[in-house]
Amino acid sequence: MDIILYNILVAILVIIIGYLFGSIPNGIWIGKLFFHKDPRDYGSGNSGGTNVGRVFGKKFGVIVIILDAAKAVVPLYMIYLFLVKVPLYNNLPLIPCLTQITDGSDVSGYMIQWPVYWLTIVGASLGHCYPILNGFRGGKNVAVYYGAATAGGWMFGIVPGFFFLFVLKLKKWVSLASVSGAWFSVLLSWIWSILILTGVVKGSLVWLPAYGPALYCNYVFSIVLTFCATILTIKHRANFQRIKTGTESQIKWMK
């Protein structure tokens, strides 16, 4: 019973840490620092990189996108390293590393035997979209989502990134491309998770999408991506309504 309680407490703590990082209002800070304006008062009314770029210029939009992606990636790796490197329970870290999971090592002595660090992304997404210190008015989760998916592996972030560019080239709507790319990433993650669960992919092949034997992209990762893609889609409801009415703006620079 104590082990179950500790697992729940660690999961909650991971989400809270992710939320605090996600709540960092990069777009608002940059807007007020350089232009003395809040980007939420212009354009689409959110503080994400797309709207910042629309209001203050492409350069600042790119900066915000990079910083927002880091809000997911930085805490994710910090929490991962803490949980798999620092001995806290029975002289062991809380979670076994991926190498131990895939080579058949005995991991029964570890308190947590699932990749709870992925919940960091849940917190970061909620914090970015609904920051408590800024009236719960944030961004639309695009940069945070793609940053987190790319941290999981090239298959889940970089490949869907090309799909994003394909849809953007085809339709010229950033909103449609963002949502389409996110769900394509979710699809790839579930295909990979099923291959692992059914034993088709096992051993060191589990590392294939990642950058070495680090983060474990199993069904927990897929569930988290599905949750975050759902938030991203919900935040784009107004964009889809404008697409239906023909009033959604299209990019001009991609011919």
C-alpha cells in the first residue's frame, strides 16, 4: 500500500513541477519587455509563438517557440535524470533505467517501475495553456507538444514535423497543420507502443526512436501524447470555426 501511495505522490509532484515550468509566460514577458504590450490583447488573443510572431515579428515568434518548447523538454530531462540517477529508496534510484528494463535485469527492488517522468509533459501543457499567474490565459500548446514529442524520439517529433510542413504547404493554415501533425505523432506513438506490448519490438530495438537508451517511449508516453494533443485540439476550436467560415488567415510566405 505504501508503494502505491508513493507512486501517486511522485506522479502528482511531477505534474506540479511540469505545470510550474509550463506556466512561465515567455510570450508575455517578451512582449512587455521589448514592446510594453501583452500579446494576448492582439491577434488571436493568446501568448504562444504564432501570435507573438504575428504581432511583434517573426524573430520574436521563433524565440518564443523555442523557449516554449524548452518548457517541456528541460523539466522532463531534469526529472528523468533525478528519478533514474539519484538513490532514494533501498540505495536505489526510484526508477530503473531503460537498459535495465530491456535487457531483462531484475528491477523488483525499484519503487516505481513505470516511466512516471512523462507526466511532466501533462503539467507543462496545462501550465502553458492555463497559467495560474496570468489569469489562466496562455498559449495553444503547439510548441510545448512538439518539443515534448521530439524529446521522446525522432519518430514522434521530427517525422510529424515534416507532416506538419506538408499540410502547411498544402493548406496554408498553421492551425490545421499543427493539429494534424500532433495527431500524426500520436498515431506513430501508439503503433510503436503496440509493437512493444506485443513483443514485436523488444530488447535494444526499443531504443530505436530515441537518442540512445534513455527515455522509455511505451504506452505511458502514448497516453500522455494523446492527452496533450487533445488539449491542443481544444485550444484550436476557434481556428476550425474560422476555417469553416472561410475567415481563418493563411500564411503568405510558403508558396
